Amino acid sequence: MGHNGSKLKRGKRNSISAADAPYSTNIMSSYKEEYNFDNPYMMTIDETQIDRMQTQHHILRTIWDGNFSAPIDEKLRHGNFRVLDFGCGPATFCFDLASSFPSSTFVGVDFVPIFPTQVPRNTQFLVANIMDGLPFEDASFDYIHARFLVMYFTQEEWENVVIKELTRLLKPGGYLECYDSEFIWYNMSPSLEKLCNAVQKELYARNIDPLMSRKIGDFIRSTGKYESIRHEQKNIPYGSWGDKIGELSAQTFFQFFEGVRKPIKEIMNINDQEFDKLMREFEGEINYYRTYSKNHRFVAHKRV
Ligand SMILES: C[S@@+](CC[C@H](N)C(=O)[O-])C[C@H]1O[C@@H](n2cnc3c(N)ncnc32)[C@H](O)[C@@H]1O
């Protein structure tokens, strides 16, 4: 098994070892609290963010007309097909697929155990940090899914650790599917521009490119292990101008900014009241400006 994850140096700490996490995997009882540890992430981990990730899953399934783009539907249905969801968060993707495809197996990995403890029979969840290598043999999975991870890894880590490790775990002929959004928004209102600048500054301080999602295909290509890489892009509207989906995605967008309240306040040198005022302005402007984001999905087919 390859362990290629020496921790890379950066200005701000952005990842932890699973062993650092000061709680057991039986975390559901703590859902109501913000996790009380020296959180190295840009984003808080609390009930609001778990709710945001779950809602986002359903928004994406609607916008993309399905949970995945790889041609694996028949194989999942046939069974005996092994899926890894890397950085699974609250396990929404695995749970959704596990109920649709009861004869296949779904494994979720995250270094923060926010997945439920009561899980379907055809799923398995474990705590592991990809920076230390994931505890699976080479070629263990037929399909690997990795979504919303750009704010966690530098370009060096994407190229030298994340994509290499996921490629090691993928069977020849298997599919790797990566999905991520940009940390820039389109048709930005004045208040969103201020928030966006602060988010980008925080990412740069962590040595993370806010537009990293556009480059994931290049990282996959550089392994030389894939025979094809397809790139798909879709826009997500924020606000009721984008109907029900727009309303829901605006809700998740406000939750996102709530999750980065602390670093944004520090960067903008503002207090909670000023932050709340900015958020109210932002809410008031979003429909007028018809704000939206660009999202990228890469589907890569590993050579046999
Ligand atoms: C923004 S969440 C996305 C969760 C899920 N993929 C989804 O789409 O809802 C990213 C997840 O990746 C996990 N993660 C980040 N870095 C990781 C690492 N080095 N090893 C394992 N998991 C990691 C985080 O703990 C977090 O739960």
C-alpha cells in the first residue's frame, strides 16, 4: 500500500491527523454543538454545516440530473461493485446510493467522523487522513467519488498526494469522479464582493488557489494513468430568481458564510454586528444581481 503523504508546510494549519480528533466516532450525540477542538479548518464544523452539506447534495442531484456522470449505472445495479466516497462528510452521497443500489458496497472516508453511527448494511465508514495514506490495498475500488475538497488541499497536495492516492486505490478500468466549485461568484453584489475578497485572502493565506477546481482535470491527467477525462460545467443560481433550487442554494450560500464568519471577521477587521449587517445587505441584493456560481465535474476513466 502506498503511503505518500508527508505533511506539506503552509502558512496556516489546514489539516489534522485523524488521531488528533478529540472525540469518538460516536459523534451523532454532539450534532448540536460546534466541535470543541483546535479546529484547523477554515470552516466551522457544526450542525449548520452538516445541514448545508446535506441540502447541497440534493441540490446537485437535481441540477445534474443524477448523483454521478460516470457510466456506472448498470454495474451498480448488477452488484458487487465497490464505491469509495473520499471526504464523505455526513455520508449523504453514500446513503443515497446505498439505498438505490443494495447489491453494491459503499465506503466513506473522512478524517472527521461526522457520519452517522446507524448505517445501511451495504455501507462502511472510517476515519482516515489521506495525507497519511488511506488504509486500503491497491485497486480496491471500481468507482471513486471526491466532492467539495478544494478548500482543504494545496496544489502540491492535490498533485502529489490526493490524486495519486485515489488513483492507487482505483481498479484498472474504474472511474474517478471529482466535483468542486470555484471560490469566486458571478454577478456579485457589492456586499458579496467584500465577502468574496475576504474568503480569497484566507485561502491564499493557506496557500490554496480559489480557482483550484478548474485544474483538477490537469492533476488527474498528469498521472498518465487515465485513458479519458471528461470535464462538465454547470452554473448554480442563488436566490428565488433561480426558482426553488435557487432559493435552496441561496440558503446553503448563507450557511457557508456563517461557517467562515470567524476568519472573515478577522480579515475584514469587523465585529459580529458588522458581519451580520453585511450578511443582511448580501441577502437583500442577491436576487437583484442574479448571482450564480460555476461548478466543475471531472470524470476520468483509468486505463486497463
Ligand atoms: C466540504 S466537505 C464535503 C463532504 C462531502 N464530500 C459532500 O459533498 O457533502 C469536505 C470533507 O472532506 C474532509 N476532508 C478534508 N481533508 C481531508 C483529509 N485530508 N482526509 C480525509 N478527509 C478530509 C472534511 O473533513 C470534510 O468532511
